[in-house]
Amino acid sequence: MMEFHSSDNTSQHTPAIIPVNPQVASTTSRVSSWLSPIAYLLGRHCLLPLFFGRITITGQKNIPTTGPIIFAPTHRARWDALLIPYAVADCMSAKDLRFMVTQTECQGLQGWFVRRLGGFPVDTQRPSIGTLRHGVELLQEEKALVIFPEGGIYRDSKVHQLKSGIARLALSAESSQPGLGVKIIPIGINYSQPYPNWGTDVSVHIGKPIAVADYTSGSVKQNAKHLTDDLAKALQKLSYEESEITTHAFAEITNS
């Protein structure tokens, strides 16, 4: 199972604008025209519905229909990486999704599949400029990135300290092309059990988009901090709402 991480492993680094080559670099991530449809079809209609009990998705109306997007979910289990495509499938094509993954996930046979399903590697200890630049270029192409801002998996319902890499990437993309319109979509994922097993209920709550353009005036360091803080607050709110959904009745989409 794939586990996706943030592009930055420490929130103590001073954020900086990533230099962007005006020429789009050789693509380091791609989506297979034949493998991707099969994988997402099996996941959406077979694996996820058969494994989980009740799957609830709310807030799909918050997903923009145009422009570059960064999906920023909480990270509670390895299943998160499969639930994000499931949750957004009605709003966009799977071919537009790209995932930042750890280098170890891109090795061997697993790596062969990961790369053809939109994944590209990042060294979480020392993220390279090349990897971050590729993320910027994907946003310039109006693709959608999936980055887990907490980094690792946390089994509790709390939102843990976010990594600064997601803000760096978003601000770099927006500043590289004024008017690009990058949006960050916070997503809260909650399971009825800390370690999901067969029959576990899961809810995915999609929050309102955060416009990165609202954070481009002033110093880069302060902009990144304010963006990271606001994303954390949005995720905390979604986590609270998830607990309310778990306590009460599920709604909107049920195991479909």
C-alpha cells in the first residue's frame, strides 16, 4: 500500500520561492492511459466498497471545476491514498491527479505502478529543488496534487503540526505565474477505528478552497506561515465536524 508524504519534513525551514524554469522540465510523473482506468475502476467499485462498511463523502461542491488544485488531507491510514481519488472522482478525471510519494515507494515493482498512477518521489529529509519545481510545473499545467501536510500517519483525531513544504510549493506556483489561481483544498478523513479493518466506516469531508493568491503580499516567510496556519485551522475544523458525523448519521454518499 502506498503512503504519501509532504514535500518538506521540517516546519522549521525558512520558506523560499522555488526557482522555476520557464521551460517545462521532462515529466517525472505520468498517468498510464490503460493502467490508471483499470486501477481506479477496481478501487472505486470493488476494493473500497467491499472492504469498508459505510463510506461517506461530503463537500464535493467545494472542489473547483477549473484551475490548479492541491488536495491537503489529514493522514490517518494507508487507505487515505485510495480514498482521495474515490472522493473526487465525480468532480475530476483521475488522470489529473498527481501524488508526492516517498522515494522508497517508487522502488521495484511497486514503484513501477506508483509512477504510472501519477506518483513522483520526494526525499522527505532533503526535498530537492527539482522535485519541488516539478510540483510547480504540474500546477502550472492545472493538474491536481495530493500532499499530506502532516507528513506521517497519525491514528488519533488530532491535527498535528503541518510541514511547510505545501505552502512553499503553492506560493512558488502562484508567484511564478500571476493569476494562476492555485487553490488548496483541506480534506478531513476519519475512520470509525484507529486501525481500519473489514467493515470499518469512513468519512471524507472536503472543506472550502483556500486561495493562495490571498497570501502573496508581504514577505515570503510570513506568507507561508499564515497560509500554513490557516490550513491547519481548516483541518482542525474538519476533524471536529468528522467527529460529529461519526456520532450522528452518515449522509450524502453511502458506499457508492
